[in-house]
Amino acid sequence: MSGYHSIFYLLLISLFLGCNAEKKDSNGSTFVNIPKGEAKQFYSWTADRVPMVSAHRGGPYPGYPENAIATFDYILEFTPAVIECDIEMTSDSVLVMMHDNTLDRTTNGSGIVRNFTWAELKKLKLKDNDGELTEERIPTLKEVLSWTVGKTLLTLDVKKGVPFERVIDLVKETKSGDYAAIITYSANDAQKVYQLDSTLMISVGIGNMKAYEAHASLGIPDENMIAFTGVKEPEPSLYKFLHSKGIYAILGVLGNLDKKAVAKGDDLYAQLVERGADILATDRPIEAAKAIEDLMPERSSKSKYFK
């Protein structure tokens, strides 16, 4: 790179940082602050909605393992984000953050998570996605819920066999209900979550009208729904319908669409937002957020919830 181009590049970086200074706190992080009782208002779709990214498994990058609080903090240095994270359970019924039902891929331990006590698991260290050992430890759900209040939004992926009751009890104990949405994979599970706590937001699978009707018929109000539309773009009519109901649409770009962005350019993320997606669930949250920011440089300043 020539001297001229180096200076020009540094000037661009300085300009970008200066323009975004108002959304950073003293630690350089961008937080999402939801006043008590306003979760439904935040997720209520309007034509001037502010698009976001959802960091799949918390947004792991080299040196930052999945489902770790340090990784969540790292993502917030770059963008306001929803943190999607996963809940498993120990043999003594402590809820911990872990995607797999085994320890081998993500820790320096081995075996089935539910065969170990919390006292045993907390001694382990987490690996990043390249298999490199880090100094990070497995957090408990309670620790993550306490961390999130005043910082950002969570979507909690409750693994099979983990009782929704225990998850929701911890949400209530930590007073994190305005920040924690529960992911469900069937209308019946969504109904159960709603019956346990009607104030919570629920991420529901709605890839078509039939799926919406299945949830609505079980009494789940539109205002409690965040619609996960799948891992490929839905018909434009589905976005239009969901938005007419005030429902945010999450598009899963993790997998094929993320790979397509790597191959053809990150502006794909902005195009997906322009076509109707409100939240992009991605394995590349930093890159996707940058593409959205380029499309909507005023994005963060538009929302009263970003700080």
C-alpha cells in the first residue's frame, strides 16, 4: 500500500469512528437498553424499523469461543446485536450455556454434558471454533441473564430435555424478561412458554402462513411473536403479512447465505434487509452489521434503545 493510500485509509477509519462516537459508551460497546415493560414495544414492527444482526451461538470469532460472555462483549464492541445462545443442563440441574450435548468440540473436556456436575464443568476451558483453547469458562444461564440487563437482547435456544419452567424461573429471578426471548420449535412449545409467562417474547418458526395460523390458533398473540422465517428467503408476501401484524422477521443467513456473502460480497446482507428481513441471524455478525451500517449509516441514532 502506498503512503498516500495508507493516509487515505487512516482518514476513512477516523471518519467512521468519529461518526459513530455517539453510540459508544466509555468501553467502546454499543448497548441496547430496554426500559421495564417495553420489550414488546421494541419488537413491534414499524416502517422505520432499525435492522439488527443476531449473533448465532453468541458470535464466535478466532480467540472468542461460542456461548461465552467475553464473546458477547466482543460483538457489542462493533454493533448492537441480538445474542442467540444455547442452554444445556448439568447432572445436578444447573443450566449452562452449551450448544452440543457433549463437551468434546467446545471444551477441553470430554463426554456428555448431563453426566457432569456444575462443580466439574466450571473447571473446564472453552475452545474457539478453530479448536484453540482459550481462558474462557462455561457460563451459567443465570450469569448470562444477569449480564444482559441493560446491555443487549438474548434469544435463548432451550435444548431438548431442558425444562422451560426452569429457564423462565431464572428469567424472573434475574429480572431479565425485557431482554430474554425464548426460542421454540413448535406451536405447542410456544403455547407452553406463553402460558408460563405471557410477558415474554417468543421466537417462533414461521416460514409460511400455515405456521403462523398454527401459532395464532393456540392463542399466542402477535405482540409476543418474533418470527423466524427459516434459512432461505421467504416469499415477499410473508414479510408483508408479518409486518402488517407488527411482527419482526428473523432470517437465518447462517449457512448458505453467509457462504454466498463470502463468495459474492457482504452487500448481500444489505440486500436481504432491503427485501424485508428485520434481523439477520448470522455466523458473521460483525461483517453483516457493517453491511447494514453502510446501507443505513443513521441506523444506530434512529433508535431510542441504542446507546
